[in-house]
Amino acid sequence: MIFSTRPLLAFFLFIFVTSSNAAILNIAPESVEAESWMIFDPQTEQVIAEHNADIQRAPASLTKMMVAYLTLEAIHAGQLKTTDPITASSIVNYVKFDESKMGLKVGERITIDQLLSGLIVMSANDAAVTLAEKISGNLPQFIEKMNTTAQQLGMSNTHFTNPAGITMPDHYSSAADLVKLADHLIKKYPEYLNYSKQQSYTWDDLTHKATNLLLKKDNTIDGLKTGYTAAAGFNLALTAKRLTADSTLPERRLIVVVLGTKSKFKRAQVANQLMNLAFAYTQDIVAIKANQPLFQLPIINGQQKSFTFTYKNNKILTTSLYAQDTPIQLQNFDMTTGVIVENKQPVLPLNPQQIKLNITLDQKQLIAPINREMVLANVTILQNNQPIDKLKISAPVVLERASLFERFMHWIRHILPFMSNKTTEAIIYQ
């Protein structure tokens, strides 16, 4: 291996484009009692499994995750404080008697913090409209903000017409879009989980127990939101964070969204099975370590003789630990033992497999001067000799030309074999 100790007299900005990945686990859709669903790994941003995830459906109160997102966004922007008191306006009268609510009365004082608890734990529609009015001044402007933000987050199958999740013809989302919202919400505003993990909340002598039944059964679960309307069925956005056996990855979070189940018990059961199956039969691995050199390219006629490409951050991938070719029947996953049982025989998760890199260079050398975007290499990541991901490594490359004397010396070294330098050859590190 050859590493240059001279400072690099060029500017490299590296961009990694990851190819799309197929689902990690093949779960038989007919074995999952939900109309649409998705399991997602937010660390790797990989879909573990899904069914009908892009189908537009009524999100019901999962809509309120967007209200919470915009509220926390306003707090982080300094426009609101959690301790700010609000006087409930007549907008609370628009909430009908049969809707979920805190029971806010016109003229009643309440803080942003209390409204967020009411919104998330009580799923209160009066909290939703009160926050909407406070943030944007009126409902139409807030709804416009909801839709603008949804587009910014890449929620291409989503359109909101109200902040509470009331069923309307043009109010829809999808499991994939709600996963995107949940992912952004947790990463950008993790304090949301302080609200969603509450098992109950009391306002004005009204105590509401959390409708996420799994909170009291599993202390690794800390959110996210439940929803129900007759049109939507029973929906659940679920997340959990658990320790892993890999000391370099001490904790792992997964997100599950299920839409259109038959009851509040069924949505909890299905989401919990999907969550535990994914934790048991997938694993996050460090495929490329931070600061790991991948290849070295010689620089011709440049002020620097060579450039060693080093991967900046850990490249983490989600991998399957399920060995069978047949689709997984969800009912075969035993929640007690945490393993799949087929024909009365346990199918144990695979042991972690060794990762290999197959690097193909697009450039054998860099000839100065350069000032343009360049594809430098393609990396195929293999596990158990099977490709699991591909990376295209590209960069805007800026190289200054060497002086006339330095170029002359390079020419001399090139024509005289005994003065040749190994840095004139590309090197791939394995």
C-alpha cells in the first residue's frame, strides 16, 4: 500500500449514490392481516419488507404526526416555546361531539406542551386545530403548509385537507409516505418520542390511556401514533429501539406502519409481529468502515503524485438472516421464542456473514489540470458472495497543474524504467 504524506493541492467533494435495494425479507402478503404495510430501517434507509406501501389510503389520526412535525419545527425555529400559553379560540367548537378531543373550552388557557401531549396521546382533534391556528393563523394556511411540507419530505402519495385526520375524499396518504414522515420526525425532532411513549395523559380531570397497546408490553417501544376511522380501519405507526450484539452499533431502531387492520388489537398484533420478525431476521452491519481507504489513483502532471480515496463515514447496510427461499408466513413467527417455525422445525437466524467489496475503477489515473465532475469507481458490496448493494462514487475534481520542471521530471521518470514510481499505477485496497 502507498500513502502520500504530502498535502493534497486539490479539492475533492465526494458524493455517494446508492442504488435502490429490493426488500430485505420476503414476507407473504396474504399472511399479514393489514391492507398495506411497511417495515423500515432508518439507520440504513432500507425497506425491510412492504406490501401495497404506495397505495393511497385514509391515514386517520396518523395525520397528526404532521401537525406535531410542524409544531416542533416552529419551536426549533424560535417561533414558539413549549411553555407558551394559548387561549383556546372558537375553533374548538368545530370539533364534533363524537370526535376524539381534550374537551377544550373557548377562553381556556393551555400551553404548547400540553397541546402536544393531547395531540399525540389523546389524539385530540381540538388540540390539532388549536395548534394549526396558532402556527399559521387559520386552518387553510396551515393545511397548505402541511401539503408543502409533505412534498418537501418526498411524500408523493399524500394530500391533506384537515389537520385532524377526518375522512375526506382528498385526504390521503400511504404506508411508504407515513414511514417517510415518521423517519424525518424522529431524526429531526426526537423529543416527539417523549410524548408518544406516554402511556396516559390527563387534562381537566379527563384521563386518556394511550391507544398504542404495545407501550405497556415492551419498554423498547416509544411511539409513534395510532389512528382509526371507519374508512381507514385501524392504523398504527410503530417504532422501537433495541440494543444489538455489535458493539460498533450499540442501538438499532426500526419503524413499522400498518394501515387498514380490523381492530385495535389486530393492528398491535400485526405491527408487533412485523417489528420482532425484522429485529430477529435482519441485522445492520458496517460494510465499509469510516476512514477506510478503498483505492489510490495516480495523478499525472499534477502538484500531487497520487490520491488515496478514503470512505468518510461508516457505510451501514441491513442484511437478511433468513436462509430459506420461500416467502415467510408471518403466522409462523413465534413471538415467545423469537424464531420462525416451519413444519414444526425452528428456522434459526443465520450467523453474520463476511462482507467483501468488489471495486471497479472508472478512472485509472487523474491527469491535471481537472475541474469537472467525475465518476471515480463503482463498488459492489457482497455478503456470502451475493451482491447486496452497489455504490457509485463520483466527485467534482479540481486538480492544479504541476510546474514545467515537475512535468519534465515526470516525463523523465516515465521513459526511464529505473526511475519509475509505483504511484503511476492505480491501487485497489482489499
